[in-house]
Amino acid sequence: MTSMLRGLIAFTTTLSLFVLFSCGKDGPTEPPAQVPATINLSSYEVSLTAVGQMIQITATVLDQESRIIPGASVTWSSSNPNVARIDPGGTVTAASNGSAQITASFDQARATASVSVRQEPASIAITPASATLTTVGETVQLEAVVYDSGDTVIPGATIVWTSSLPAVATVGANGLVTAVSDGTTQINAASGTATMVATVSVFFPPEAFSITLDISSATLTEVGQTLQLAAKVYDIDGEAIPGAPVTWSSSNPAVATVDETGLVTAVFNGTTQITATSGDARESARISVDISGTGPRPSVDREALIAFYNETGGPDWTNRSNWVSNTPIGTWYGVSADGDGRVVGLRLRDNNLSGSMPADLRHLGELKTMDLGLNRLTGGLPPELGHLLKLAELSLDGNQLTGSIPAELADMVNLVSLNLGANRISGGIPPELGRLGRLKAMHLQENDLTGGIPPELGRLTALETIRLDNNRLSGAVSPAFGQWTRLTHLGLHDNQLTGTIPPELGQLTSLVGFELHNNQLSGGVPSELGHLTTMRSLHLRNNRGMAGPLPLSLTGVSLTSLSLDSTQLCVPPDSAFQTWLARIAEVSGVTECSP
């Protein structure tokens, strides 16, 4: 039994050794080689909001059994490097607005992430940051630049402009600020969630109401003798205005001249008025020159009239009685003279005048009326007409005048009526005309004027009639025109005006004729027009962009004429409105609003 057990043990041991040596002959089995199959990215959708903003994308390479391949280094690429760049380490950098695909590749494996770059407003810079306006209608252009969080400009960013106090200054969609009244307002520029403000102050300095001179009259007795005049300017309350600007002029420089400081210099025998002007205020001193041993100087007015006669075809005038004769100039046809022999009126309307207007007319320093309408005058308006400081009426309508309106006409501070209608005048309306504070009538119709109607004209608060019709004027109707509270006739028709009717026109409480037809206006009719109880005609036809119902407030206006042809304006079905409409004698283009 013992021998059998020992034999069994020996056999088992031999078998184990055989098996052991058999296994050791081939060694352990190797795992299969890793083949790149997929790539996992840390981000597949990336949104960047600023140029220069960066984000890190990591990539993990997996084999066919989803095991990580250690040390696998992917290659990165961008479908649009102009939008998003990527470096070898997987850092994405925004370059500009747009979209791009970022691809990671390793051998045959690929993975893609979508990148969107859309700059979002983070800050705004406004220039100028502050401004001060000193006259109604004065404007300042604000510029705004929008930046993202990386301080990169956002091109074409939408900016919304608002004014915290529109009663002080308004702001247009393009950042143009217009002064309305005294005060300070914040002009806000907003783009997305970003905002910035500029401070605009409107300060109207005291207006000159009166002037006093230290000398009212004087006589100079030698050529070159001088006399210093001094002027003091006062406001309407009688308070002195320190530093108020004063301009000096001589009605007859051939007798005595005056410089910008008020220093008068004698030239030759005669009499002249030395006038100090500040705004609409003026005062004069009578200066006589009496030089011993010399005779009187030939009349400068006579010389100016003779030059005018020669330049405008005098021999062919319809009536030229006494012209260029030795008779007193007050007897010449169409000429009125005062007791000193100075010309105060020149009325040659419809008298077959031709040629151009000579600059010599500037010497008619006492002239108050010039009516040369309905003739055949050509050429431009002499800027020297601005020297006629006492002129109250200038009528040159119905001629063939060309060129532009000289800004110097604004120096005629006593002008009450300006009529340049029915000529061939071109260019823009000088904003300086807003200084003609006494002007009651402005007739510039039937010319070839272009550009916008200057808001500065809103300062003409004495205006009763304005006709700018039948030109090629464009742009918006300024809210500043609401200051024309004495206006009876508003003629802006047959132009290319755009924008909406400003509600401020509801302040024109003396208006009778409202003529804005044949333009390119849009929007509705402001309810404020219901305040115009004196209005009799409302003509808005051929403004195809105007739309909406007429305001019920119009039922308080006794119209006799209403035209709405070729607009999208309509009348409410309200019974009171229909009753009002039935009382209007002349109605055209009226349609009822849909229920």
C-alpha cells in the first residue's frame, strides 16, 4: 500500500513538471495593438463674445476598445481662421464675428467643435463727452463707438440715442443734438446692455435789448481827426451785459470811417451815422465833418445810383425820368430821399432792368426799401448788400438771379421782409439768416435751393409768413419751428422733405395755411395740430409715407380745405368726426379708416 502511494505521488509530480515546462515554452499571450478610433472633446459648442477672447479645448484619443491612448497628440485646425484661430495646444482665440469649425485629428480619428463669435457690447465711448449750446436750434453732433469686453470696436453696432430732458435738447437717431431751451440734459447712447451718457448744457446768454453811446453827436474839423466812441449793452431788465459783442458801422464811409473798437476817423465834409449793433439792439451817433476851406464832397448816394443805372441797362428802362441828371436824386423815378438828400427808398419794380446788381449799392447807408422785383436782373446777389444795415424791405422776386444766398444778408438786422422768390438761386439756406430777429416775411419759393432747412430759422420768432416751396429742400422739419407762434402761412410744399411732422408745430397758434403737400413725409398727423384753431387749410397730399387715422383733436379746427390724396391717412368712423368733415368746403383724398 505504501509503495503504491509513493508511485502515485511520483506520477503526479512528473505530470506537473511536464505541464509546467509545456506552458513555459510559448510564454504569456500579448494584448492586441491600440488603433485610434474616436476623439472626445471637452467642448463641442463654443460661443465667444469678444475679439481676442480665448477658450481651451482638450482632446482625448480612444482606441477601438474605447481605451485611452496615452501620449496621443492631436492636430488642430480651423475651418475659418479669420473668425476663430486655434494653436497647437487647443486654445481657441476669437478673431472676428462669424462661425468656424474646430477639428481635432489623430491618424484616422476626427472630432469637431462648432465655434460662434458674436461681439456683445460691453462699453461705449461718446465724443464729445460734453457740450454747451447757446442758441435755439444750435446743434452738436455726438459720435459713439461701441466696444466688446476686449476693448475691440464692434463695427456697425446699433446705437439708440435718448435725451433725459427733450424739453432742453432733443437727439436724433444719428446722435445729432438740437438745443430747445435753457437747462442741462443727459444724452444717453445704448447698445445692448452697454450705455454711456454725454452732458449737454443749453445756456442762452442774455439778449441785448438796448445800447447807449457816450456821445450822441459830434463835429470833426480836420482830415484824419479821430473820436473814440464807447457803447454799453443792456438786457431787457436794464442790466448791463459785460463783454457783449458790439459791431460798428458808418452809414457814409466817405465822410467818416469807424473801426471795430468804435474809433471814428474824419475823411471829408458831410454827415454820417455811426451805429453800434449788438444782436437786435442798435444805437447811432450823428458825426459831422466840417473841414475849413473845402467844399462839400459829391454825394456818395448819387455815385452809387449812377453806377446802378449803368450796370442795369438804364437807357432801356421803361421809365428813367430824371436819372443821371443834375436834379436832386429824390426826383429821380423810383427814388425816395430824406431831408439830408440820402436815399431811403429804391422802387423800380417791373421797369425792364437787366444786367447784374453792382456792389456800389452798399453805399446807400440810409436805404430802408429796395424793390427791384419783376425785372430781368441776372448774376448773383452781392454779399455787399449786407452793409445796408437800415434796410427793412428787400424784394428781388421774379428776376433771373443765380448763385447762392450770401450769408452776409444776415447782417441786415433791421430787415422785416425778404423776397427772393421766383429766381434761379441754388445752394443751401444760410443758417445765419436765423439772426434776422425782426423778419416777418421770408419768400424763397420757386428757386433751386437744396439741403436741409436750418433749425436756426426757428429763432425768427417775429415771422408771419414763410414760403420755401417749389425747391429741392430735403431733410426733416425741425421741432425748433414750433417757436413761430406768430406765423400765419407755412409754405414748405413741393420739396423733398422727409421724416415726421413734429408735434411742436402744434404751437403755431396763429397759423392759417398749413402747406406740406408734395414731399416725402411719413408717420401720422400729430394730435397737437388740434391746437391750431385758426387754421383753415391743411394740405398733406402726395406724402405717400404718411399713414394712420387723423386725430380726433382736429374736430376743434374750422378747416375750409383738406387734401390727403396719395397718402395712407384715413378719417375715423366716429360720428363727431364725420360731422366735422362734412362741414369742410373742399375735401380730397379722404378715405374712412377700417374698423
